[in-house]
Amino acid sequence: MANSFTAPTSGSGLIPSPDAVVSGQIIQADTISRLGNMLNYAHAQLGCSPVVSQGWPDGVFSVIGTPAAPNARWRIPIPSNAHSTLLIHVKADNSSNAGSITLEELTNNNTSTINLTSTSRWYEGTLSVGAQAGTYLEITATADATAGTTTISYLSLQWQPLSSPLAAGVVDSKHSSSDITPMGANRSAADYPLSSARGVALLNSLKELAKRPRVFFAWSGLQNAAPITAPKSMLPSDFQTKSALSRKWGGSRAREHEYEAHIYAATHGNGDDREIIWRDQRATIPAAQIAPAWQTLTTDEPERVNERPPAADLELLRDGPTLPRESALRAPASPIWSMVVWGP
């Protein structure tokens, strides 16, 4: 009774028809098997798009020697307790064939190091994060140059999707109060009983999947980098150029979806409190807070639509922080060292 699945796009008729589950309809022989397949596939794949995708042009992320502390950091959501491996894609080089980049998750302090050569190309690696009790983890990136200069051009992180068949057993809830129960392919076939317990497990699994987050915005400043032009925190121009478009989901407010912004912030020791604005939320960073710390802001999906492309029937939201008005009278650098936004 393996919890196997296939991609819904791999053959005709694998996607369950919405009409087949309308009240009063006869349950067709393949309806439940298609629902089970779709549930298993969604559990395996949902939330496995990139959680970090950031580039640094013109050699701005380069180091000479070994930095005293990490160069960049992010908070990223965890899809489920079954997802435990991050896929790493990095474009980088070291001028003397003696460089590396190390990714570390800070819950269990697991690391993954990728050695770099003098050829600027894409490198791949994996990072096993171990058991994670929380809904997110913090991860850092540190470049190193034993000799020469190490330059990082692009870094992408994403969760590795689960493979078929899924492991047996219930997966404890991560983003809601409902657990995920993978569906056995054999027991979903025709002529098997459709118990109420199976229906309850299916609905609970869908509730958890509906709350599973995707990342809309991820940015980190650079610490301990060689170029003096490396931005340690957001600059005024970044508030316009570093924003992202994401799809607006109908009914998001009715389903009580929550969106979170995780912001690593500190002032610059110039005697001023600093303000962070995101959507309809505000946070004040006291002047005395010169060591960065994480701030979390939570809100609903905004009602206002930013863009509606004429070529597609999609409502889009532009996400990212808003530059406070008083910033023009204070230090040009903002208090934002790192920021990640996610939601359903």
C-alpha cells in the first residue's frame, strides 16, 4: 500500500475534475485515486520553489581571506517535517582555485561547503538540516578565500521535493493544527471502501497544505565583504528596485491566510530610532539597538492590486518594504540587514 504518486501533468486524466466532487454526484471509479495522487504530489512538491534567489553583480560579493563572521543570512520557511534537505545552486569562482562558500543552518549547525575553482560557473550542493521543531530556520552564507579572491555572483536555495513513494505514517502539522496523511495508492483504487476516517484525513491534509508558505521576497545585505561598495543594509534606491511581484489569491482573506515579514534589523548608532514599514505594518527599531535582531511582522493579504497584465488574467501584488518619509532627514542606510516575506 505504497504512498506513491505521479506528476499530474505526466498523463491524461490524472487531475481530478472539480465537477466529480460536487454534492450529489456519483463517485466515479477513479475519483478517489486521483485525489489521493494529487494530495501526495502536492505534499511532495508544494513549497519547494526557491526560498532564496539573490544575485550580486560587478563582483560586489567578493572576499579576500577568511571573514570573521557570515557574509549574508536569511530566514526561510520549512515546508513540512518530512522536508529536510536544501538544494544549493551557486555561481562563483576563486581567482587562485582556493576558495569556497559554506552554508550553515543555525538550529542544528549543519553545514555544506562547496569548493570553488578559477572558472566562473554553476556549482551544486545539498544541505541536510536535520529535525526542525519550528516553522522556519535561519541560514547563513560565508565565502572564503585561502588564496586569491572569491567572488559569488548568484545563490539559490530551495527545498528538495519528496520522492515517490512517500514514507508511511502521518506527518505532524507545521503551519496549522492539522496533520498530513499520505494516501496509499492501492487503497485509493476502485472497489475499496471509502471510510469517513479517510475523508477526514484528506480534509485535514488539505488544510495544512493550504497554509504551507511560499517565499515572495528574499534579500540580504553583505557583511565582511571586500568591496567598500558592498551594501551592508538596504539603501534608499533599493526600496524601489528590490521588490517582487506575486500572484494575489482570491479568497485569501476569507481563508484567514497570514503573511509574514522576517526582518533582521539594527540602527547605525547615530542616535535616531528607525522605522520599518511593510504593507500596513510598522516596527520601530530603537536607537540603542545597534546589534541586529530579528523582527516579525504579520498581516493579511492586501486588498489593493498593484498590477493586472493585459495578456494574463492575473492579479499581482508588489511586495517589499516601504521607505519611511523621515529617512530623508536621517542616515541614508536603512536599518534592514536582511528581509524575507512569505505566505500561502
